Amino acid sequence: MAGRVGVVAVAQTKFEEKKATEHTAELMYNVTREVMGQTGLEFKEDGTGIDATLAASYDLFSGPAGAYMFLGYVVGAYRREDERVLEDGSLAVYYGAMQILSGHVDTVLLVSYNKESSVGKNLIEWVGMDQIYQRRIGLDFVSAAGLQAMRYTTKYGITPEQCAKVVVKSHRNAANNPYAMCCDNITVEDVLRSTMLCDPIRVQEAKPTPVDGACAIILASEEKARKITDKPVWITGFGSCYDHHELGYRDLADCEALTTAAQRAYKMAGITNPLKTFDLAEISEQYAYQELLWSEGLGFCGKGEGGKLIDSGKTQMGGDLPINPSGGMLSGLPVCVAGMQRVAECVVQLRGEAGDRQVPGAKKAVAHGVDGPAGQLQCVITLEN
Amino acid sequence: MTAEQKKEEQPEFIQFRYPREVPYEHALGYQSKFANALKQGRIIATKCPVCGRCTIPPRIVCPFHHVKQTEWVDQGQRGRLISAFKINFPMFNSRTGELQNWENPIIAVELEGGARMDGWCAETDPSKLKTGMLLEAVWRPEEERQGRADDILHWKPVEE
Ligand SMILES: [Zn+2]
């Protein structure tokens, strides 16, 4: 294995409900040029430029299946090695790191983009369900989350107040993040009073949608990374895991796929006590209950203890392990972009450049991405400076 | 094996049809300039400051040089035929989403301004189409134009 993989640049757009004046290509271009500017890397064929490009996108949001074929040129996918990940952006980081570790390339440009405003998210997520049986029932990712939330909160006695606290924390943290979409001064009572979306999930407990935005990252081999920047952030571990698609094949109260993905990443990074090891976590919670459940899968607490974890205050800013100092998905991130943006946020923190949302002296962080109904696909990336 | 047993082993194979509509709303962003020009009966293209190539549809960067294209160049109303083919199978009508047969050949045109674009030819007899022949844009009536590619109804050959 050829040394470590370094993150040498990250960029993100401001996340907004509807970027009506911007073509998808403009979102992609802005973040692409920003990371190229940070590194001084260009698309050169003499071996000093970017070797490969890798995009994470949902074509179904962009319009026709295969939309990337006419958008790829924006990220430099022209007469150059190019690959694509169709699911969460965290997987592009995983895949890009593997490309470098293989020794095949030294630098990879990653871009993730999504304009959820182009089409109804529910419709796209409905299309993500088994086409013969589940679609017929009308199941989509929101209803899958409802089933999971009900099962999880019932099995472990997680209270509505504990879930609501996640929303309050996210919005409070997002107020310190200039890229975040919403940062309402919301209370637990406000959350519990909001309309029921999908029992027991209330509107305020769901990721806002639509959200438009993009994110870009440049990864480099250890040797190149040291030349490009004096503040490289290292990817120390990664792991992913796919669960059953059929909800009935899993106990939705537990997230075995995430536990497995985390264990794979932690094993690679030599991490045995994640709660103690990490200075912050940026995780993909599309619904409030998920921050509690994913905390269990990520090993921050035992099974069924996610509620106690938020009650303890450990995951607040200033606690032992702040979760989502950026505000996370509940403050508004597009699906697909979210996972890559979680990694980018960890990098900003580990570079000490997170401004008002900075976790002082952050040395180690974990990013998490998710896709599919009720967290079918899980991906975990560990980083350190 | 009796005929009855055989029947049990062969189920009726079923296929479901799922016609569905997915309504999209695409923001044109920087391409709005191009669409507005079409509405006015004009064809404009983005131009690369490095190589001078003009591109239609407008590109945010030159695909060759990855440089932002900020200059717009009028492409005129005429161009020369690069290639053409007669369509012998039904194609989608982008306005209706329906499959239909097309009388007009699909063509690639190099415009006076240097950009290349696709369209339909008014001449339906493929044997009369010659590479390099001069063509002129025929527009939809102004009130029907939406800033879409088919605001140009077709390209008609011009006598030289
Ligand atoms: Zn050029």
C-alpha cells in the first residue's frame, strides 16, 4: 500500500432551497474551480495536474438517466480518467482513496452536486424502492424512516423530547455555519408542536427539502499532499456496508450495516474507543431519530442508548464529542452531496478553519454517509490532521 | 409426465407496465442568455478565451481548456451542412414526449460564427443533401418560441 491518502482541498456552495438562477453546471463549476484554486492544480497532461475525476450524483435529480454524460466536462472529465458514484458522496471519498492507494493515480478531484429542486424528492425516492412490490404499496424513503423511527423509539423507549433535542442542537449549530440553509432559533416545544409528517416523525424532525448545492474535494497521495499543502488532513480509515433492501429482513431498531461499516473503518484506523478518540463527528441524519440511532451504530454509545447520549450533553458543542457542529442534514443538505460535505466539514475542522463552528484543537474526526431506505447503505470515513 | 404436471411447472410469466410521469423543472442559469436569444430569433454561442471555439449548447467552461467562457458571440442565421441522416425509426418529440416519425433528416450545421449545432433539415430527400451546402434557419412564429432548441423549426437549403 502506497502511504496514506491526504485531503488537500475542500469547497462547498451555500446550501439553499432553490437555486433558480443557477444551472447545475454552475454549482459544479464553482466548487471545482475553488478546490483547484486552493491547490494550484490544473488539468495538465504532463503529470503535474489532476490525474482523475470522480463525481457523485443522482442522475434522476438532474433529469435524464445519464445526465452526467453531458455535465462531466465541467469537472474536467474530458480525455481523462473519470469514474462515477451514483449513491452517497461519502462513497466517492472511499473510492477516490482506493484509487490513490492502488498506486494508479496520485490526485483525484471529487465533486458531488444535486438540485433537489428539479423534481420531487419523494418521487425519486419512491423510484428507489423495489419496483414490483414496494412501489405498489407506495413505500418511499420517508415512509421507511417512519417505520424505522417507530420501531427504534418503541424498542428502546426513546422519547419524542430526545429526538426533538437533536433538531434544536442542529439549528443552534447551523447558526454558526455560513453555508447552512436554516438556523431557526427553535425549541423542543416548537419541534413537538410541528405537523406530524410520518408518525412519529414531525416536519421539523425531517431534513428540509428541496435543497440545492455542491461540494468538491481533492485527494492526493501522501507525497503529493505534502507538496500541495502544509495542512493536509489524512484519511485514516474507511468502511461501507449494504444492508437488505427489504425492511422486514432487518430489525430497523438496530443499524447493523452501520455497525459493520464503522468497525471496518475503525479497524483500519486502529480505533477502539470512538467516543474518546474523536473530537467531532459529522453524520448524515435525514431525520432526528437517526442521529441517535447512527450514534449507536458508530459506537458512540451502546444499543438503545442514543437518547441518553443526547441527554448527557456530550454531543453538544463543548461536549466530549460534538455531533454535527455544522448543523448536519437537518439544517439543510441535498441527498448525495451530504456525505461528501460531511467529510469536507471534518476537514475544515481538522485544519482549524471552521470559524464560529470550530471545535477547538480538533485532531480526529469521523464522517458518515447514508443512502437507501432506513439507512440501507452506510459509509464511514475517519480522518486526522 | 402427464400434461397436468407439466402445466404446474410452467407458471404464466407476467410483466407489469408502469407508465409514470416525472415532472422536472430545470434551471437554465447562465444558459438563459442563449434561450432568450432564441426567443428573439437569434443564435448565440459561448466562446473560449483560449482557443476561440464557440460552443452550442453554451458551455460554462471550454471542454478542451477548462476556462470559464464569458464571451457570447452571435452566430448569424446561416451555416453549412456537416452531416445528415434520415431517421427511419420513431423518435421522441421533446414537446409532447410522444414517439413520432420524422420526415426531416437530423443534421449537424457549422454556423457562420463557427459554432456547431444540431437541427432538422427542410429538405426531406436525403439524396439532395450535400456536405458543405448552405442552409438558413427557419424559425417558429415568435409567439410560439419558448427559448428551446426546436424554436428553430428546421434549416432550409439556400441557393448559392
Ligand atoms: Zn478552449
